[in-house]
Amino acid sequence: MSAESSNCERVRRELLARACEESAGGVPAKLQDHLDACPACARYGEGLGVAPEVFRVAPLYTRAVRQRTLRAIARMPDPSARWVLPGLVPVAILSLLASFGAPVWLGATILEQWISSPVLAVASAILATLMTGTVVTCACGVTLIRRGAHLNT
């Protein structure tokens, strides 16, 4: 390989590197001297100048991506309210355990007047209490969701 072809190879690599840069700026004097003396490298440089967009990498963070990111951040739940739903779970369980006995006892006492079997009266009271608790729990959950509370998973 001759020194001239080695020099042309080096110049072409430098031209390609400059074409891939975001802002190439001016051509150094030594490189320009070679381009003036070598028509093949000059044509190569002109070819790179015709299609600079082929070598440019598009920015990863475009204006549209920035706007979508900001909209997504704006929709995120308030981090100060993250403790609300997990804090309500133990309170709801304690409330359920504390308030389950009284309605079942009261319901069984009332139902025994119409139902001859005490076991059937207690079972009916338990069923009525569970159904009422389920309906109230669902209503509370719907209300919390409508007000913007979210489960953090």
C-alpha cells in the first residue's frame, strides 16, 4: 500500500467522522490541502456533503417525547397521599372484627322470633351482616377511587 493511498484512506476516515459530527465546523488547512490536490477525495467529501442527514443520529429526546413525559408526570398521583389506602386497610379489618359480633348477635336475637331454629337464625344473621358489610365496603372503595386514591403496586 502506497503512502498516497494510506493518506487518502486517513483523509476519507476523517471526512466521514466530520460528517457524522453534529457540528463539523470548518475544514482544517491540512485536510483542505489534500482535498485540493486529490480529486478522488474531493468527490468523496462532496458526496458526504450531499447526504449529511444519512450520517446524523436523530436526538433521542424530541419535543414530542418531552411533552408526553411532562403530561405523564402531571397525571401521576400525589405522593403525599400514598399512605392513605394502605393505612385504611388495618383500620377496616379492625372495624370489621369489632363490629361483626354485635350485628350478628342482634340479628340472631330478632330472627329467633320468626325462625324456630337458633342455628338457622345465627346463620341468617351472619349472612345478612356479611352482605351489608360487602355492600358498604364496595361503596367506600368506589368513593375512594372516584376521589383519586390509587393502590401503589
